[in-house]
Amino acid sequence: MARHMVHVSETLVVAVQSLQGLKQQQEEFLVQHLEATKFTSTNSKSNFHLQLQLLQSLLARSESNKARLQNEINLAFNAEAQRDSKVQARIGEEARKKTASMKAIAVVTMIFLPSTFVATFFSMSFFHFDPPSTSGSGNLSVSHAFWIYWAVSIPLSLLIFLVWRLWEERNRNTHRAYTQAAV
């Protein structure tokens, strides 16, 4: 539609220029040939002037319509951009929520994984349970080396958590530096 509006405006500009040229040539012709009657020259000048004003009015209307159409196109484009922006904001919010969930899973894993590794590594039986006999109750005993489990797993868990925090801080600083350099 915008293409047609431009075409109409261009056609009217050419028509106005052509009519102005004809009017100028008529005036020059009348000046050179004064023998024509005053009524004929006034009447033809009036007709050219009327046609020229009509075409100039149509051209102004066409330019106005073209400007309105451009405003409508801009409005549609901006409305679509605004809708896209809202969608992107929702996607960002969902990604942020998922990232928070993934961080929580990572923290829980960091807490329990070293302890699990240590327990598997040592493969020690820290607890021993004797089932109850017919005459008495069962017996539960704890190994005297149980403290080794805690002595190894707690520092290892803290070390892994500290390494993770340092890694996160380095990534945050790198991202901040990249963002400032981009601006």
C-alpha cells in the first residue's frame, strides 16, 4: 500500500510540473502574440490556474495520506516490537527462575557429593548391628574410626563449596567487564 501511495504522489508531482510548464508556455505565447483577445487569454489562464490548484490540492492530500500511512506502519512496527519485548522479558524471567533452581540443585549436590564420595572411598562399616536373639535385644555398635568420615568429608565439602564460589565470582567479574567494555 505504501508503494502505491508513493506512486500516486510521484504522479501528481509530475502532473503539477507539467501543468506549470504548460501554463508558462501559454503565457509566453500570449505575450508574443498580442493579437489574441483579452477574453480568450483570461479564460484560458483561469482554466490553467484552476487545474493547477486542483492538482496541487490533490498532491497535498496525497502527501498527507502518505504521512498517515507511514505513521500507521510505524505504529504497527512499534506495537510488534513492544510485544516482542514483553515476550523476551517473560523468557528472561523464566530463565532466571530455572537458573536459581539449577543453582540450588548444584549447592545440594556440592554438599552431599563429597560425603558420598568419602563414604564410598573408605567403604568402611561404621555401624554394626547384631539382630536380636531369642533371649535379648539387638546390639548397635559404632566404629571407633567414625570420626575419620567427618574429618575428611566436612573439609572436602567446604573446599568444593569455596572453589565453586570463587568460580562464580570470577564469572561474574568477567561478565561485568565484558558488559562495561561493550558500552
